Amino acid sequence: MLSQRARALAPSPTMAIDARAKELLSQGVDVVNFSVGEPDFDTPETAKAGGIEAIRSGFTKYTPAAGTLELRRAVAKKLREENGLEYAPEEIVLTNGAKQALYNAYMVLLDPGDEVILQAPYWVSYPEMIRLAGGVPVVVETDESTGFKMTPEMIREKLTPRTKAINLNSPSNPTGAVYTEEELKAIAEIAVERNLVIISDEVYEKLVYDGVRFVSIAALDPEVKRRTVTVNGFSKAYAMTGWRLGYAAAERPIAKAMADLQSQTTSGPSSITQKAALAALQGDQRFLEEMRREFDRRRLYMLERLRSMPGLRVDVVPQGAFYLFPNVSGLFGATIRGRRIASSDDLAMVLLEEAKVAVVPGTGFGAPNYLRFSYATSMERIREGMDRMEALLREAV
Ligand SMILES: Cc1ncc(COP(=O)(O)O)c(C=O)c1O
């Protein structure tokens, strides 16, 4: 019955762990959850009030497929003031989460067989979305030696006549790596030289640490901007994952194609959410810095704890997002409570069963030697989870 497309969709390789964690939680087991991909903070009051007001005032009907003009204007202002990017409202498409912005971009840019260069470790959805759109993900393997970043040389090795685009994600999920301006310039040069599109997923831009400055690649120069689709959203910055709002900014023909695609598939995002997002953008922004500082505190604490555990290595300090990505290959071959650890999947399962700590194995991110820890949970829970884990790993033989 199912189409080839559906059959080719890879089920999440983390399903087994996820299903078991949910099962334990539903049985009332006290699981410390380090697998979450969303801020544990509440949506700011300003945004909530905007949403409530939208409902009260009857702003509950279809909006234009690309989203309301007022919110596209507000996003244009944000991009101008915070990112140094000059986009007209017609060059902005509001979407159901950054996910839809990315999917739209691949759908309107890729022909069958077009190759998209992306790095591993990657966010799980990129390869699947690229394939759904008929493209071919071409993976550049990165590790600690380059700080989990693609170098220009690594990209050049993967170029073929079919290369259409370079996919970037800085700050990165799952590694937390942040590209510097110089590094972005070197990548942009390749894109200009080879006439490639750049798809830049910037959803974690607000979460950078150690004095690192976030740079939007499209801001480097007009020639780079012309070929870039900048993707961002409200999920991570404003703790609005459930509201579903993202956006893409690109040259008019690309933005129009994305809006047209959206008009025939999902229509514009929720009218209520758009009002909430507008209020978030126009409201007090102190929330952002408070959240960032708290994440930073947790990052440093968890980093120190993980580094002191046997068999784990965190050689590269993540400077963005809210994840730590230790290399756990030092534990492969060890035995913990009678269970032999041959992979990060095995280790994740043992951590869950024996320590009641849920993490995501690196397999799904194209990085089987690692585990992803999210610190989007309270300091108290982090302490508890680290204690449990450390005690268990000390039993490894
Ligand atoms: C790198 C990255 N891009 C995009 C998204 C999607 O975010 P949204 O909720 O805006 O669809 C996520 C969410 O986990 C992410 O980690």
C-alpha cells in the first residue's frame, strides 16, 4: 500500500530508547530526562498575552499563506537590527516551525538527484527531509579534530557537478559547535565560486556562550545573501515549541515559491500563534538573557561532571545550543552490571534501565561514538542524573 517515499523514510533509530523511556515514565518511574530538545522554560508572558488577545478579539481566521504582513515586518526588523540582514516583508515566509521552513526550502530548491552537503553529526531531520524532496544528502564527517565543524577542504572534497547546496547549522544540534565569521567566510567563498545555495538553520542563535558572537552567513556580503535561505524560529529562542512558528528569509523568487508551496499544502501558520510571536518580538527581551545565563550555568556544571566520569571524553567545549555531546567510545567493550557495551545505543539503554537516566545515542545524528545530553532541565535534576550516572559508570569493568 505504502508509497516508495513512505517506505524509504528512516524510522528514528532512537525509537527503542524513546519508547522504553516513555514506558518507564508512564509506570511512574523517576527517570531523569536528558533527551529533550526544547527549553524547559515557560513561554514569556508577553507572548501568551498576545495569543489570548488574538482569541478574544476573533483573530482566528486564515492569514495569508506567507503569514501576516505585520509579523513579516516585525521579523524583517529583527533580522535588520539583530543580524544585519536587510529583507523586505515579501522575502519572508512564516511557517509551522523552522522545520517547515527547511522542508519548504528543500522542496523548492532541489531537483531529483541534486546533492546537498551537510555535516555529521547532524540534526536527525536534515537527511530525511532532503531525501523526501528528491535530493541526495552528502555527508561530511566531522569530529573533535576540527571542533565538529566542516573545513573548506572537507567541503571541496565532496563537490560534484550535482552539488546544489550547502546546509549549515550553527549553533549546532547536537554538538553545540558555533562557526566563526572567518569560517563562514571560507564556506561562503566556495558557495559563490560554485554557484551553490546555502541553507542556514539559525534556530539556536540566541544560545551562545563564552563570549562567542553569532554571525548570520547571509550578512557577510550581498553576493552571499543572494544565494542564502536563512531559517529561524520562535521554538528555541522564546520557548515556544508547541506554538509552531518558524520562518525563512530569501530572495523574492525563492520566498514566493515557498509561500506558493505552503498555500497548496498547509496554508499559513496559526493566526493565534502569529499574534503571540509578534508580542514576543515586541515585548521585553530580558527573558532571553535570563534563559541564556541559566543554560550557561548548567552547561558548565554538566561539562565538569561528564568530564570526570570514566570512559567519557568531552574534548570540544560546546559554545552554543543546549546540548553536550561526549565521546563514549572509551566504554565500548566494557561490561556494566552484566551487560556488555558494544555501542552508544547499548550504553544509552543501560543508562536508562540501570540508572534511570534518558539520553539520545549518537546513531541518529550520524555519530555512533557519542551520546547527546540536553541540559534543558533543572539544575537539581541535572545533579541527580549526573550522580546516578557516575555511580553506575564506576561499576564498569
Ligand atoms: C537544528 C534544529 N533545527 C530546527 C528545529 C525545528 O524547530 P521548530 O520547532 O521551529 O520546527 C530543531 C528542533 O529541534 C533543531 O534542533
